[in-house]
Amino acid sequence: MAEQVALKDPYTEKRIYGARTIFAALVVFALLSLLMARYFSLQITQHETYRTQSDRNRVQLQPVPPKRGLIYDRNGVLLAENRASYSLTIIKEQVEDLDQTIGLLQDLINIDDDHIKKYRRLVSRSRPYSSVPLKLKLSPEEIAIISVNRYRLPGVDVDAQLARHYPQGELFAHVLGYVGRINEAEQLQIDEVNYSGTNEIGKIGLEKYYEDILHGKVGYQNVETNARGRVLRVLERTNPEPGADLTLHLDAHVQKVAHEALGDERGAVVAIDPRTGGIIAMASTPSFDANLFVGGISTKDYSRLRDSIDLPLFNRALQGQYPPASTVKPHYGLAGLHYGVITPQSKVRDPGWYKLPNDDRMYRDWTWQKKKRGHGTFVDLEQSIVESCDTYFYDLAYNMGIDRMHDFMAPFGFGSKTGVDNTNERSGLLPSKDWKRIYKRSTWYHGETLSVGIGQGYLLATPMQLAASMVAMANRGKHFAPRFLKRLGDEEITAPELPMIEVEAEHWEAVTHAMEEVVHGRKGTANRINRGLKYRIAGKTGSAQIIGIGQDEVYDEEQVAKRKKDHGLFVAFAPVKDPKIVVAIIVENGVHGSWVSPIARKVFDAYLLDQGMLEENTDAGLIAQAAAESATE
């Protein structure tokens, strides 16, 4: 009989089961202990840390850029404003593959290489969580396409913002300048906090000069976002402080008249109110549309402007340095009277040329090439200014000497910046013996004095300097640093007054009367503009030679190419007895100042007549009274 084998061992099974239960309980306890420990760590020990991180992910602090201040002319005409604009932006931190995202965006809307290059430059110096614009000024169609495809474009958004706009187009481009994207050099100079959220900054002109005032102060807001970074609600907000509005002395009507009067010529017009130093107009042609630069100009447009032979980006009013030619003869006449070198009755023999002692070189008057003679046997100060006699001023310059000429002209603003509230102004050049010794390492020659005596040679001036010097002439020595800004908010701004130029009253009167005869005299070089004039103008014409003419050569303007002809200049103020406006005009290759003077007449009429600045107690009233008396007689 076979031995019976037990199939179960209850005792052993019970022991094994008990051991497994205990092991499982220990494992569960250990895991629970770890879980509790971790839970304790997260909820108790590191509670504040993780709460902060959670808030950081959920709540974001965003800058709120300020609204840029507006710019108006003296009559409230809007010159620079802000318009709503939409831009395509990318937050680099929220994009897994930036190149892939940009490629996808290029498939959806038109994004050229310029946009991508500018974006990469900006993003390279921005924080990863910053919203950086890829393309500005989106069209409604582009906004719709981006919105439809937003679900597959994490980190991409369409931001609404205010963009600068210049409603007058090219009319004020050289005055106002423009705003553009902040570049790397500017990034290092600006207040990084105050410019957070701002992509543009004033580049040139008044936009740059008054950047601190126009920009304002940045605000902030705490916003709650979802996992994709999209804003759900604003939790807290500190409003930005908008930039201040500027009101300028500029008159939009006069500016337009000056711009249109220059037409297709290359030139500049500056008009200033001598009573305040306020700049009424500053035109430089050709000009450009400043709106092209807002948000970044395209390479094609910039190349077109940069490579143009007419230099539309060049501000001729502030940067153009030209020989002032005969427009400075009134200044030299005044200097001669002041130093006692001449009297109003002093006369100079004028055969049509002038020679220095012991020198055979002939310094010709401008009449010599046409008449082979001068302005008469003897010429006095008034005739020399009225008819622009070079011979008289050769002699005056020789007797006065270059250093006295320098010392007298410097207070009028020649050779230094006028201090106008704008950018990129140039100083011109007022030569002296010391200047030539230092900068040319050479001695001064008498022949060079004669050239400077008729506004040629080393002497250079900008149209702004010529206008500023006319303010001193119109005010009999009282003058200002020219100012565009008239009012900041509600605060009136006054132009800085410069040291008085002390000259005897009778000397001012002698020169002013001669300038008046330039326009109203029978032989005045600008008498073509006096027909039908309702006020009286004091002015001086000038023709600046820009090519060298040999001793035996004759300048024939009919045979000279247009771009080699003389520059035409004219400076003037009106009304003579109570000056309200001065002008300085240059037309490159405009040949004669007399040809340029009709531009001044248009500017004077636009301000004095169209704007009602001519009061009854000034020349208009006097002329009307004289006419009435004459009729009675």
C-alpha cells in the first residue's frame, strides 16, 4: 500500500502568507511615508517657494508703454500723432523651434528677409520672455490669417499698439525728424526700465531733441495667464504717464508756402519771428516722407533716398554750409562803421576791379564780366549795398583786416552753432589768422581777406545762421537762440536771449536804410519783388560762386552746367519799422539772389497778410496814409 502524501501544508502556507502581508505592509508604509514626506516638503517646508513659482507661471508683470506726446503748430494744426497699429510678435521663451515658427509664419503672410534680420537683432538683446515684434503695421487680412492659425503658433501673438504718424508727409520731415526701432547703441544709453515695452525712439529732428519729454513714463500691470501664456485678466495696473504735447512756433501755412515756393529746386528757407526767436518755417527740399521710417524703412526705400543725387535726406537748413556771398555785406558795412574804418559818406573808386598794393592780381567786381566797368566812379556804403558792389567791400575788408572782421561777425552767430533746439546742426566756418594757423598750418594772406570780404573764400554759413543773424539786424542788436518749441503743455517757453550786440543807433539805421533800398530802390538788386507790396522789406541778395574762375577766365553762366552755376541767396526782414519776420533763403545753383528773392515775397505775404500779422500801425497803415495824403494833395 502506497504511502499517503499531504498536498497542503496549512502551517507553512500561513507562515508564508503572513510574511508576504508584512512585507507588503512595510512597502506600502514606506511608500506612504515617502509620499507623506514629499507632501510635507511641498506643502509645508517649500510652500512659499512653490507658491511663488506657481504665481510666476500664472501671473505675469507686463510693462505698459506710455503714449507719445503729440506735436502741433502754432495754430493747433497736428504735425505728429499716434495711430492704432497691429504688430506680429513672438515670445522666444514660449517657442520650441524659432526657425520652424518663422518659416510657418512666412507660409501664412508676407514676411521678407528685412523683417527677419531686424527681429533676430532685437531678440538677441531682449529677455527670453519679452514680446518682440517681427512685423509691424499688419493689414486686416494678415491679422485674420494669424488669428485662424493661432492654435498652432504658440508664443505668437498680434499686439495692438500706437504707432507714430506724420499727417503732413514730407512737409515737416526735416524739422520733426522721425521715430524708428531702438538699435543696439541706443539700447545701451536709454533707461531700460522706462523703455520696457517700447520699441521705438526719436532718431533725428525734434523727435530726438525732445525725446525725454515726448516719451513719458512706463506703467505696469499684473495679468493672469493660461498655460499658453495668453492673458486671462488684469489683476493690478499702474497707468503709464503719457509724454507731454509740444506746440511749436512753426506755422503750417507758411511752411507749405515756403516748401512749394522752392518747388523742384534744391534749397532751404528759414523764417524766424525776431520778436521772440520763434522759428516760423524751416523748409529743405527735396524732402522725404518721414512715415517710411516709422517701424523700420525697407532696404529698397532707404537705398532710393540714400542714393539720390539730390540728397533728400540732407537737411540743408541746418547742415548745409554755403558761402554766404553778398548777404553778409550789411554786416561788414556795420563793422566798418563800428570800427571807424568808414563813414556813411566814405567813397571808394570803382573801375570794376580792385588790386592790393604791390600786387598785380585783379580782384573783379561782378559787373566786370558784363560791363567791363564798375558801378560808377566812386561808390559809398549805401550804393555798395544796394547794388552789391564787390570793389567797395574788397577795400573795406583790406582796411579792416580779417581778425576785426572775425571778431565783429562772431556775436552774430557766424562760426558757431546757433543753439537751435534741433539735432545735427553744423557750425559753418568763420576764419581768422589763428584758425588758419591751427587748422591749415599756414599764414593768412591779404587776398584771402578780400574773398571773405564778399562772403566767399573760407567763410561758410548755414541758412539757419543767416536767419539768426538777420534777427540781430532787424532788432538792432537784440537776438535769440532760435527756438521751435513755443509751448510745453500749458507752459510758455521763451527763447534764450543772447548778449546784445552794441553798435551805435545811427550805424544800424544807415545799414538798414541801404537794405531797404535793395528792395525798394530803383537800382536795388531785389526790386523785382516790390510791385504791389503792402509793407516795406529790408534785404540783401547774394550769388555764391562754387567753381574756381582763373584770372584770365570769364564766368559764362549760359555755358556752365546747371549743377556748377552759382548758388542764389537772399536774406531780409519785414516790416522794416516793426519787424515781425526774417527770412534766409538759398537755392543751390539758383544763380542770382535776385532770382531767389520772389520766394521771400511769398513767405512774407503768407505770414504778414494771410495770417493777419500786419497791423494797422505798421507799414501797411503808413503806406495807406501816405497814399491818402497824396490823393488829397
